[in-house]
Amino acid sequence: MRISYAHQSSVLPAMHALYDTAAPKRATNLTVNADLLAKARELDINLSATLESALAEVIRERQRAQWLAENKAAMSAYNAYVEEVGVFSDGLRRF
């Protein structure tokens, strides 16, 4: 059994919340393309909710990439071990 992207959020349940959704909101200033902002307002897009959602996705992807980088050596070592020795269930599997 080889490890390949064992930290995929689509495969594993979330072990912990990405951020505290109950944390208080905080006002901030942003610079946004004027035409993009006008179109968003025309379409009644909630800028705060859209930004929070986009930030959460970027954070999730960056944390995933960081986790993979930090654990690359361990996954490689485990995969090499499995290639050499196999896994405990090799004699038990029927597939």
C-alpha cells in the first residue's frame, strides 16, 4: 500500500477547523480593480463572504502543500519500505 497524497481533504475528514468561524469580524481596507468591483456590485455579490471563501481555499491549499513538503521524506521512506518488505496484509488479501 503506497502513500500518495494522503492529506487530500476530499479523501480524509477535516481533523480540525481551518479557522475559527466564530471569531469576530474585523474591518480592513482593500484595493480592488474598479471595474471588477462595479460588476460585483451590479450582481449583488457579498464581497466579505466571497473574500473569506477565497482566502479559506488559498489557505487550505497552501497548508496542504506545506504538509506534503514537510512529510515528503516520511512518505518516501514508507513507500520504499513497502516496496522492499511489503505490508502485513500481503498474504491475506484476495484482490
